Amino acid sequence: MGAFTFENPVFVTYVIATALTVLKVMGQGWMTVYRMLKSDSGLVNPEDLRPSITNPNPRPEQLEVNDYVDRSRRMHRNDLENIPAFWAAGLIFVAATPPLWLAQGLMYGFVATRAAHAVAYATKQSHEMRATFFTFGSVIVIAMAIYALVSVIG
């Protein structure tokens, strides 16, 4: 049985966790667009003030920071700073053939920490709360990378 087949439950775990995090990253981008349209603000580029179908009455104040929009934009940026490392580490972790219980704990744990981080960010929780969820997720990604390294070296 190859490591990268659907017969391998560790790979299936990776596919599920990766699909969920892809949906999180892409969904956050769409949430930002929704918030921009709903608030008619939060634009970032001067050329966005040209009249268009989605912005028929552009105004200079649309370029001002709007926390409703920018919070979503920051959440998206945070996802883009953290989730791709999980995708890469997860792939080499699968190749290292870890036990299923470990793979599920780490991969689903990462998904849970990102979901908790998103809730904490969206509900304006303290930096310490967000940092706690970031830390757990980061440690998980580091653990997967170290496991793969040890498997190759050892």
C-alpha cells in the first residue's frame, strides 16, 4: 500500500484536514469581499475608486481602514501565514508513515486550533487568546516536520 492512496487512513486524514483548511482560507477571502460589499468600504487600492458595477458611486473615504473589513482581511492574512506550512508539513508527515492515532491527533488538532483562532479573532478576543491557539497550531506543524525529519535521518 502506498502512502499517498485513499487506502491509507493517514493520507485520508491529511486529505480531510487539508480540504477543510483550503475551505477556511478561501472562505475567509470571500468573507472579506462580502464585508467590503456590505459596508461599501474597506477598499485598498486607488484604482478601486473608479466607477464600476460593484461600486457605482466611489468616494475617497472608501479607502479608509474599516475594522469590519480589515479584521477579515487580517484573519485571511493570518491563515495565509500559517496554513500553507501545515499543508507542506502534513505531506511529508504522511510520507513518514506515522501511526493513525498520531496523524489524526495532530492533523485534526491543527484544524481545531485554526477554527478556534478564527472564532477568537472574529469575536475580538485578547491577543493572548489568539496567541494560545496560534501556539498550539504552530507546535503541531513543527512536530509533524520533526517527525518526518527523524524518519528520514534515523
